[in-house]
Amino acid sequence: MTTPLPVHTDDRGTPVLIVELKQDSPVVVLDKPLLEALDATLAGLSLDGVAGVVLASASEKVFVAGADLKAVRDLSDADLHAYLEFGAGVFARLHQMPVWTAAAINGAALGGGLELAMHCDALIGAPGAKPYPVGLPEAGLGICPGWGGTNLLPACITPGVAIEKTAAGTPLPYPEAADAGLFDLIAQEAGGLRQLAADWIRGQGPAPTRDGAPLKWIGRNPEPVREALETVSSELADTGPAKAVADAVGVGLQKGWQAALQCERDHLVRLRHEDAGRAAIDAFFSKSK
């Protein structure tokens, strides 16, 4: 039986619920049990009289370190597709809620962790004890994002920079991410982060109108992204991951949000079988031992 995640209430005004991502580890990773717990928690929230929901992390080190690379490496194609599709459904609960949502980012937000945050309506950041990484490093592991990152990050920061960083698998240090405009608000210190996120929600007024896609994605303002993609495409590395990122951005612009998600999944499942993907993921696990 799935145990729901902790839920706290900020009741300094209209109540705001704070869902806490928590595992029996100092580092939070988006594995299947955590996704199931998040799914059950979000589905079970009572939102009557609530201004919104903040997604926060119980870890002092990270917001979410990323997806479960063991699943990416070991699952069959069918099972990996199912894992990615399930995760996308869980994430979609955030951008389909009838109330405002915000992610409170207190530490490293990488890969699926940043994608999870970007499905919220706002990203609220805070400096850590030292600069932490924020970004989509999948291309550095020979694969590509699988939960919408290619179509989300270019709507949060300068599109050309987002495409180049995603295609190279290069995260931004926190100060650069903040300067790039990734965060809607920034707390002076981590201790005030959740309260600031709740205050942002209270300041938004009437409930948002939902249409099945995140509040911030490239389909909301496609022309700057289209121009950026045309500009940077010739400068991207001639690698499978870089081509996959560019393709997923193009598919999102041409065919919409759901088509972009499917494009990412197809590329990710394919790329993890290629020599570069297998070698990079194996090297990651060897280094982490």
C-alpha cells in the first residue's frame, strides 16, 4: 500500500498546502515509489477553501536530484515507456489543479526534478549553503529529457540558452539560473522559502484557467522559441541527444504538448540503447560506487 507524502498547511492567510517530497535518504530521487506516493498525495488533497499547493523537498541538500537512472538503464522498452508515461500523468496533476501551484527549490533540481518543478505555475528559489546545479543534464548521459523539459525550460529562460544547455546536458549553477530569470521569486534564505512560495500563491487572485498543458511552455509564446531553434540548430553538437532535443522542441512547436512528450519518450528509450548512452550511464554508476 502506498503511503502518502507529508502535507503541511501554511495558514497565515488563506490556507496553502505544502506537499513534501520525502524518502528515506538525504537525496530525493524520482523513482517509481516516490512517483506513486506523489500521485496518491495529490489525488487525495482536499482543495476546498485552499489558495494553492506548494511542492517542497524534505531534503536539505536537493529539491530533487533527478529521475531513477537504474530504471532508465534496466527496464524493458515497454516498461520504460510505462514508467515515463506514469510520471507524466503524475506531473500533469500539478498543471491541471484548479488552484495555483508553486515549486519551492532549496537545492539541486536536475533532470526529472527540474521538470517536476516546471510543471508548477511558478518556481520559487533560495540560495543554498553553496551554489547548487539547476538544469537538464540528460544529454551528458547520452539520453534526453523525458518529462517535457525540452519544451519547458525555453519558456522559463532565454530560449536559445535553454536549447543549447539542454542539448549539451549542462546545468546552470544557482546564481546563473537566478540571473537567467528561472525563478519567479527568490527568498533571501532557505528558511523563508516555503512561506514565500505560499505568499506568491496568495497573491495570484482568482483560480487559474487550465487547458491540459503547463502554464509555462513553448506553445504559449512560440515565435521566440522558433527563431531561437533556427538560430542555434547549426551550432548544436552532432550527437544523438542534441538532435533529439532539437527534434522535441520542433515537435512541440508544430504539434503541441502531448506530441512533444511522446517525442521525448521515444528518443529517450532509443538513446539509452546506443553505445554512447550505455557507456555514459554505466560510467555514472561506476563513479557513484
